[in-house]
Amino acid sequence: MKTILSVNTQKIFAVILKLFPVLVLLALAMVSCDYYDGYKDYEYGAYESYIDMPSNSYENYEEYEENPFVDVKDQPVSTFSVDADGASYANMRRFMSQGSKPPAASVRIEEYLNYFTFDYKEPITGENVSLESEISTCPWNDEHHLMRIGMKGISIAEDKLPYANYVFLIDVSGSMDSPDKLDILKEGFTRLAENLRDQDKIAIVTYSGSTEVLLNSTFGDERRAIKRAIDDLEAGGSTAGGAGINLAYEIAEENFITGGNNRVILGTDGDFNVGLSSTDELVELIEEKRESGIYLTVLGVGTGNLNDNMMEQIADKGNGNYEYIDNAAEIEKVFTYELSKFYTVAKDSKIQITFNPAMVDSYRLIGYENRMLEEEDFENDTTDAGEIGSGQTITALYELILLDPVEGEEHALFDFRYKKPEESESRLLHHKIAGIPVSLESASENMRFAAGVAGFGLLMRDSEYKGSSSKEMVLDLVNSARNFDPYGYRAEFSGLVSEWDE
């Protein structure tokens, strides 16, 4: 009996040894099922995006349902906050450069539009914002129309801008130890230091497991000392972002310039893991800090653990903007060509469109899903809304279903509220949207380019509203609208779309 058991045991072990490689492969396959290109529920209500990275990596995006068509008879008023961010577009470019589409949840079409500067007129005397509008046919649905509304913050010459009080808040935790993270931030902050005027001031705060004042507030004429401090930055440790934010605001308040550009500029991948770390906790902290009159700019970097959801929200609540820095060219855009955007000329900027039920059957706002406001918020000066920088343009598109025109009737009324930097009471601007809609071919370059960018965004989201949008449609539109292209970003976009393997 023992001999029989011994022989059987030997046979079983022999079979197991033969099958061992197969069993290993099966186990690996089962593990890989948890590592995929898609989304999973995230503990803070957002989504993790696994995009061909190590299995312990994730990117955190917030998913929003697209704005639906709304019947004008039921809801004639549409109210939302401006969004001056450009991060979603630059993040998309990062994915495209890697040969893949961005996750749908990362696509915020309003940020695709507002990445670009449009050829809008300057405000009238006494105001800090101009308004304009246009209606044309819709390129992805022959039975619909597009309505473009545009805003521009007053342009202020560089030598006329108020002096700056900047605090660089730099993440030097272990996750930042990468050429596309800390190294690219060092290059960006060095570029900004080179553009300082002698009377501007900079302080540098770093955070990892603890916080440190790397450079006390220093005037811009001491560029060598500022650059030396930036060069000394090294990554390592955990991430106490909340403590860093508190210290940065404290230093900004100590060096506050009345009437100046007081701003914390946070550079991070957003991977906070010590102290305050949830998005809700950080948003609450930033909402408290914004009452100090200090603005917040957030610069996102890197891949693998980008917390886009958190950074977009704290920039919004911190009266600031959110940019993603994916390459050296983006550094030049943010820190050189568009540096004046760091100076806010319009606070708490809100838009309210009142559609005429005699002219418009229904409408759909394209993008701005996380910027929607209640109708009563428009006149409430305590309601937080977006900021517009000097020379910055803001664009929004509505897709419309029109009724037969009625002579003498306007399509809609465009109301806009904002506060000047030193004022607490909002100002109201009116603009009537009237006139005969035109074909897209005879519309302005501003309209054609905006339609092309929006169509591309619909394709990136694989939107249910994309209609007949296609790569060819996008290229036809943007290539017909490149006469106004100060720094070549429209041409770059055309090249990006051309190389896209749809």
C-alpha cells in the first residue's frame, strides 16, 4: 500500500512539474486582468485611469456627464462660470505624442478651446472685459447651428503690470524624481525667474515629508540667487502637500503687495499622501485661503500618478488656473508668451445666456460641465466663479436647434458679471445676440477654428453628440483659420491632428 502511494505521489509531482510553466502563465494572466486601459471607481468619487504604466500607478480624473440638449420653453436661461484653464489640451497632447487617445474623462472641451488665444477685440474704456458673439451652421449636424460667445480680458503692457509677489510651491517628494516632473518644473521656474522685473519678488517653498523655505522672498534683480535655489532642488520622500500650501500662503501674506499680483504657483503631480490628502480636504483648505486675496496657479506635470481631478479643483477654488506642462515648448508658452495671464483683470466671472423661445427651440452648451451654476447664482456676489487674466480670451460654444426666424427678434441675451481686482461688487455687461446665421464657410476665422477644436474634442470623448465629426472635418476647419496665429499654436494643432491615426 505504501509503495502504491509513493509511486502515485511521484507521478503527481511529475505532472505538476510539467504543468508549472503553464500555471505560472495563467496566474500572470489573472493578475493582468486588474491592469487595463480603462476606469475603476476611485475612493473619492473620481476615476483611476490605467494607461500602460506599472500596476501600482494610476491617473485620477473626474468623469462628468455631457451637457444635454435643453428645451428653451422649459429652461430658457443657461448660467455658468468661465474656465480659463488649458491643462486638458496639453494633457491630450501628451497622450497623442505617446500614440494613444486620452482617457475620455480627461477631455474638457472648454479647456481645448481656451488653450488658444482668439482674435477678440479689446474692452471699451472703463471695462476690463469685452464681449462678442456669432451664429453659424454646425459642421457635424446639418440641421443644427453653432453659437459662439467670446470674452477678452484687457491687455496690459508688461511694463504697466502691477508688481508680482510670487511664492513657488514645489513638490520635491519621491514621485517627482523624473525628467518629466521636477526637471521640467525647474526649467519652467528658471524661465519665469528670467522674466522677472527687478521689483518683482519670489520666495520658494518645497515640500515632501516636511516643508522647507528654500528661498525667502527675494527681489527679481537677484536672479543668480533665485536660479541657484532652483538648481538645488532635489526629489525624495513622501508628500505633505497640505502643510506646503499653508506655509506658501503664509509667506505670500507676509509679503503682500497692495494692488499687486499676489500668487502661489504650485508645481506637482498632485500625489499628496501625508496630512491633508483627499480632494475634499484640500478644496476646503484652498477655499479658506482665497479670502486672503492671493491667487493660485497649479502646474501639473508627469505621467503615471497624475492627480488631474484634485489639481483642477483646487485651482478653480483658489481663484486661479490649471496648466499641464508636458514639454519645453509649453514652458515657453506659460512662462514667457502668456505670462501676463498671471495677472487677473476679472474676478468671479459669470455668464448667463437667456434664449428667446420664439427663435430657439433647444440648446446644448459644449463643455463647461463642472462649471455650471444655478440661475440665482448669477446675481449673487458671494458665489465663486472663474478668473480672466490680462489679454486672455475665453470662448464657449452652444449647439442650437433654431426655429423659423421672426423679423426683429434676437436669438438670445448674453449677460456677463465680473469684479475688477480691487472691487467686491460685480459689474454687469449686456450683449444682444442677433442677426442672420451664416454658413460656416463665410463665418469668421474665430468661429471656424473654435468649431474645429470642439469637433476634435467630441471625437476625443467619443461623444454621443459628435455627429459626422471626423479628422478631415477638423483639418478643413482649422486649416482655413490660421491667419491669426501669433506663436504657431494653431499650426501645431493642425500637425497634431494630421498625425493622429483615427
